[in-house]
Amino acid sequence: MRRTASLFLASALCTVGGCTTYVDNRGFSPAPGSVEKVEVGSQSREDVVRLIGSPTAVSTFDPNIWYYINQRQEQFAFLKPTLTQQSIMQVTFADTGRVQDLKYYDLKDAKDVEMVSRVTPTAGKELTVIEQIMGNVGRFSGPKQQGNPGAPTGAPTGGGL
């Protein structure tokens, strides 16, 4: 009885010991103090890239808006990961190429986006497995040979001296 209990306790400890929280940091991770050096109105795109690096994303409809995104996800054991921290820095450039505005967003600014459930219809009809199998009967043939398979292919033939 005692041996069974100790075996059960050892296996339970091994199982619980494997359940740790995994932390995954993704995205933009600036050097300390580099973001504070970005000045509105005086710095160009090249200056921003030199100071803090390339953007995580550029706006689809306006190339003058750059995004620097950082996320932190935590996952316990086999459960679904949860987003615990998010920070987004939006850099807007004027038409002259100088920094026009800086905005900061975090996880509380996030909004859920509902997916559209529309489906694009496809042409044709759906076949059952039996219809597919029967439709393929007789359609298979051996590989087609081209030319003479026994003919030499490299050096010229014939001739003499």
C-alpha cells in the first residue's frame, strides 16, 4: 500500500512539474531610451529607422503610417495561450518625410473584430465518393513514349573514316 502511494505521489509530482507557464515575447523590442529620442517635426524616416529599427508593419492604405508592435503571450501547460500585454507605437510621417505624430496604444485599446461568415460559392456539383471512383474507371492509361526509347542520344551516328 505504501509503495503504491509513493509511486502515485512521484508520478503526480512529475506531471505537475511539467506544467509551467510559457512566456512568449513577440515583435518590436527597442533598446532602452531609443524611443524617447524620436522627435516630432525634426526627424526623417531614415532617422527613425536608425534610432529604433524597421517598423513591424506599414499601413496598407497610407505608407506614411508605421507601426511598431510588441506582444506578450502566456500559456499554461496545454491550455490556449492568452495575450497578457500589448503595446503599439504609431509613427505618422508628413508628406515631407518628417515625423508628424506619435501615438501609443496598449491592450485596453484593442477591439474584437467579428469575422464575416460569407462563403464564396463554387461552380460545379459535389460528387460522392462512389461517383468519383466510378468516374475515374477507364481513364487511366500507361505513360506515352516519345520517339524511339532505344535510340542513342549523345554522339552522332554513322559515318566512317
